Amino acid sequence: MNNSRISSADESSRPLIEPTAQALKSARTRSRLIEATIRCLVKYSYANTTTPKVAEEAGLSRGAMLHHFDNGRQLMQATMVELHHKRLRAFRRAAGTLDHDARTLLRTYWEQLLRSTFIAFQELAIASRTDKELAKTLEPVRKEFNERWHDLAIELFPEWSHDPTAFKVALGLTHNTLEGMALNRLTHGIDDETIELVLDKLEQVILELRPDRKS
């Protein structure tokens, strides 16, 4: 009898292979370094975020950091991807609590832009203008974010699917107005009162574009 063969029943009864303690420790350390990088980007900017600063922020030696990331570029690329996933997770959580009125998506988006993760992401996005490796990482990340943002908007407001041109304009206005305003806010170029006025006006414009509001 050939004992090398194992029945499918035996295979299905096998417990799933769980990560080893070392693998879990490595994953936690990588996460710790990425979170430290995000904090450094917010504190010091991209230009002034160095691997020694990240290691110090994470409470690790530089040698321990290099065990998980060969260089600063790899760390920045991993951080950009994690920031992207954080934004998507935040939108998914918010989508579960939305009331589906005219203000929901607009205000939810704005709240995401007030987080420190937006500052860190923009530091990397601006740096990617002259950093080709970062740009390569950013391109698919932005594409996926825009697709998920689009899908969420359609899920919340399906009437937009009947007028794709108006929908594209509405998303463009929302995305560019809010992100531009968030960047201006970081440099104290706009006050809270003006922000509220712009948000209210943008809400009115988006409502006027909605297919079910057109005459």
C-alpha cells in the first residue's frame, strides 16, 4: 500500500497553517516602522524624513529597521501602499454609517482629508513628481483609490449611473475642490468659516447636477 497519498478527507481535516511566532513578530515590526514613517512625514516632511529618524521614532535600531527594509526607498513605497489602504478602510467604515443624504459623501470625504494620513500621503505624492520609483508606486495606488471612490459613490447614489457625464463632473469637483482646500488649510491659506461656506456651496452644486434633480 502506498502511504504517500493522503485522501481529500484527511487533507480537509488538517488544521490551517498559522503564521509562526517569528512571522507575526516580523509583521508587527514592519507595521511599527511604517506607522513611525507616517508620523515622521507629518512631523518633518518627506525631505527631512530619514531612516535614522524613523528608527528612533519606532524605538528600534537602524540595523533592526534595515532587516525589514533594505533602504529608505522600500520603506517609503511600503508606507505609500499602507496609507492608501488606510484611506480605503476609512471610507468603507464610513460607508456603513452613512444616511445617504446629499451631504454624506461630501462631508465624509472632507473628514478623511483632516486626518494626519492625508498629510503623509500628500508628502509622498508631491515627492513622486521628481522621484520615478515613487511615481511607479503611486500610479496604481491612485488608480485603485479612484475606482473604489467611484464605486462607493454609485453604491450610495445609484441615480448617478444614468448620467455618467454629470457624475464625472460631480466627482471631479468634489475631489479637486476638497483636496485643494485641504492642502490650502495646511498652510493656513483658508479659515474654517470659508471652508464651511465652500462645503455648503459645493453641496448645492452637486445637488443641481444629480439626474433626479434635473427638470
